[in-house]
Amino acid sequence: MLVIGGGVVGCAAAYHLAQRKVEVLLVERGDLNREASGANAGSLHIQIHAAHFRVQYLEHPRAAERADFFRASNRLFVEPARVWSQLETELQTDLGVRIGGGLMVAESAAELAVVEAKVRYEHTVGLPTRVVSTAEMLALAPALSPALLGASYCPNEGFANPLLVAPAFMRRARACGARLKLRTRVEGIEPGLRDRRFLVRTSAGPILARRIVVAAGAQTRQLCRLVGLDLPILTHPIMVMSTEKRPAVLSQLIQHAGTRPLTLRQTQYGTFVIGGGWPASEIPGQARFSVERQSIAANAAVAAEVLPALRAVRLTRAWAGMTTTVARKNRVGLLGEDRQRGDLYVVVASGLGFTLGPVLGRLMAEQVADGGTSLPMEPFGLEHAWPAA
């Protein structure tokens, strides 16, 4: 079994496959966890983002016919809440997991109305959220701005250290017998005709594989095209920032309910990590990204409005990474098998890869080893990859 991609999804898949006694080789074009899985803000998102809910659920003319897909998507987020609460025990290491709850804050009456509608819907799909008033919000997080009108609160949200998770999965995978080859770029994939083995050409030499899992994040579409499979995976360079250390004032994950993106958390070291998906730039001709001054200023501004104490805190670092999305309405991603090309499996997240990564990796291993998944994934199969807009 060849797994392509050394991020959290690929490493989790390798771990769960190796646990099932499947012979696994994972290849990564660079170093482990150096791309989206290690460059994100580490946020663990369970509740639906309010702006997404407004556009796709409340205002979209086809929302009613998409109801079953939305229900399947959102029920899936019950599982990462359970998995992340137990992951440090399973992997036998500190991952910096902090489940202190999450607040999605509203600044306007219109935002609060969307939050209230969102919570009513979330109750129907098993997501444990509730609306809190300004006073209740400040009782949970006193440092937030009293100008905020309220929030939705999810006790299962939190954060983890993105530098630790994928390497921890890979260490456990190797302990179970998996092999790892770094700095091994896949350059070609030829399906076998007789023995149905793939000939995979790499920068480190050829590899023969009976089965392949493509779990390469932003490179997934490019790799699938090597075998003539095109998937609607879009890539987006985004930015994250961190600050100097300050005394602890915040234990929750904070998000903004409006159209100004924000994720905000304070680490156990006292630093603040600020993100939300503000755009970065891809450097032409290089597999590198650069941050944008406009994004830094805008992201910092909304963070300081939500948490006024940040006005006196210095930013120390900003970095950029790549995230992937699969259709506007899909907040899960794709997971399935393309039988026309042999035993080729694909798994890719849609914007929330860090949160879903441990679950998607396990489900991919189940699909490969068991022929099915423990959670219903049919709506996210490759045959549904090109839905109507």
C-alpha cells in the first residue's frame, strides 16, 4: 500500500492501515508535516461557521434540495469532537490538545440572528451548541469585548499544536511496521494492465504498488491528473500570525460570525495565534508563499476589536500555507475509490483538514482494509465530486 502525502490525513491513514497489518509505505515530496498540516492555526472547528450557514443554508435558492447533504456533512463533525478528546492517549504523546470550548462571536444584530438560526439547526444534527448573551459570553471569556452582542458556544471546540500531530501519527505508524520515504516527489503514475499494479515514478526511483492512497492535500488534484482523474479541488494560500507572550486571559477558541474571518486562541505558552483564512500569495515558480501586508493589518484589526487586550501586544511572526476546498457547499471533502484505474483511493479535506484529518485518515484506512467505512461517507465519494453549483 503506497500512501502519498505526509500531512495529518496521510499520516493518520498510514497509522490506521499499519494497525490493520497492511504493509504501508508513505512518501512525501519534502519533509513531514511541512505544508498545510503544519502551517495552519491548529483550530478544532466543530460548529458551522455562521457566514457559511447564512449563504448556503438560509439564502441559497437550492438549500432545501441540499438538506440531506448538509445533514450528512454536519453529523460527521460529531466524530472529531470525540476523537480529539482521546487522541493524546491513543498516540501516547502530548499534542497540545486543549478542549476549552469555542465561541463564535457576533458584532451586529444581523450576525446574532444568523447565529441563533444556526444553533437551532445544529441541534437537529447532534452538534452541542447554544446561544449565549454578552453577559454569559463574558463569564466564559472575560477578556472579550463587551461591545459584542453574544455568541454561539460549543463545548467541544478547542485547539492543538499542528507541529506535533502528523509526526505523532507517523511515529505510531512506523512502530506498527509502516515505512517512510521523505523528499520523494511522485512524477508519474502508470496503472498496470495485467497484475493491476501501479508503476509510480518518483524522484528517488520507481515504486511498484498494488494500491495507492492519494492524501496529498493541495497537490491531490495534480497527482490524480497523472492517471487521468480530475477532481474539483481548489487551493488557497492563507496566512496565520502569532504574538509575543502575555499572561493567560483566554482559554477558548474564538471565531467571528460575520464576513471578516477570524480564529483566535491563546496557547499554553502565552502567545496568541491569529488566523481565519485571510489570503496570502503564492510565489510564482516556487513551492513557497508570502504573506500580504493588507491581510496582516485586516486580520489584526478584527482580532483587536474582539479581544481589546491585543492592542498592546506585538505581532512577532506571520506565515503562509495552502488550504484546499471542494465546492462551496462541501465542508467535509472527498473520500473514495476510483476502480476504473485500479485500486486508487483519494482522500482530501475541504478547508477543515486539521480538524477532520484524524477521522478522514481512519475512514480511508477502513475503506481500503475493510471495504467500507464506520461512518456514512457515500455523499463524499468521488462519483459525487462534480455537484451542480
